Amino acid sequence: MGAEIYTLYNVKCWGSLAVHLLLDELDVPYRNVWMTPEQVKSPDFRQLSPLGLIPALGLADGRTMIESAAMVSFLTTAHADKSMGPQPGTLNHAMFLSWLHFMSTNMYASVDVAAGGDAWGLEKLNREHGIVNAHLQKHGPFMLGASFSALDLYLFMLTIWGKPKEHAILDAYPAVANVSQHVRRRPLLAAALKAHGVDQVGAYG
Ligand SMILES: N[C@@H](CCC(=O)N[C@@H](CS)C(=O)NCC(=O)O)C(=O)O
């Protein structure tokens, strides 16, 4: 492995999961920093991530990226040769950004609300998985059609956080389950999935 060009601030099964999987799929050198929930809350970490949120991604010049969707956009374009996202400016890229932000803005927030036991949040999250499932049934098998992309990794992260359980989402939404199953079979992802403890369905929730 060459010189590390990124530093991933990572907590098991938190929002860094999708970025961790993407870095491994891109096969770029990076430093992985496992954090405890206490370290995430520390003033030191706020210097990197102003709201104290995971993921954060350290860059080669010492600056730090925040926001998981921004990292996915950046990494897929910075390492375009790995084909984990469409070429910027193309219509496929327009759809890539639409779905990425649909997942990071709507679904990620719904997970947080549903995790607090809110019935409206649970209903909203399930409705959103239903929308993604219908999209996959019509245009799949992957979020961008025939091409596997970083979107599928992001969707996988959301399935791990499925409410009331990962199993419930996979049972209700078969096209989503198909993406999840595919992610678990990708050779470059085996180590990260094991490290997060999500190599088996239902291991997280
Ligand atoms: N919009 C942010 C959300 C990140 C976020 O909410 N991260 C959670 C973990 S999944 C977090 O770090 N929470 C801080 C805490 O619980 O102390 C992103 O997409 O990166």
C-alpha cells in the first residue's frame, strides 16, 4: 500500500460505514481511525467536525471533509478510474446526485427519528425504502441500473439501520435486499464488513 492520502474517522456501524466501504472498493490508501463515542464528543474532534459528527475525512493537505454525501461525491469523482460513480456533468451523474441526496437528506434523518421510537419516523423511513425499492424494480438491479456504484454502498448502510430491524426492511423490500446481498458478496468489502460486525444480516439490529 502506498502513502495514505485520506484519514477516515470511523465508528463501528455509524455513518462512516458507507465511506469505509467506498474507500475499500476504490482501493485507495487511507488511515483508519476507530473512535469511541466519547472521543467523538470531545472538543478535539470538534476541531475537525464542528458538530461532532461521524464520518469525517482528513485530506492530504490537513483539511477535513464533513458530510457523508459530500465524501461520496468527492471520492467517486477524485477516483473516477474506479467507476464507482458516473462522470460529472452527465445525466447519469444528475441521477446519482439525486439518489445520493435523497438517501443522505431524507433517509438518514428518518433513521435518526425512527431510532428514537417515533412512529411517524418509522413510517417515513419505510415509505422511503419503498420508493427506493420501486426504483430498483423498475431501473435496477442497482441504483444506477446495470452498474454497481457508491449509491449501493450508501443504501446498504441504510439497510443495516433498518427499523424496526434490518430483517424487516429486507423482507419487505426484495430489490433493496438484492442490493444488500450483493454488497455482502463483494470481495473487497469483506474485511470492512467484518470489522463493523455486519457481515451477516441482522448482526447490528
Ligand atoms: N449529515 C451527516 C450526519 C452524520 C451523523 O448524524 N452521524 C452520527 C452517527 S450516524 C454521529 O456522529 N452522531 C454523534 C453522536 O452520536 O455523538 C452526514 O451525512 O455525515
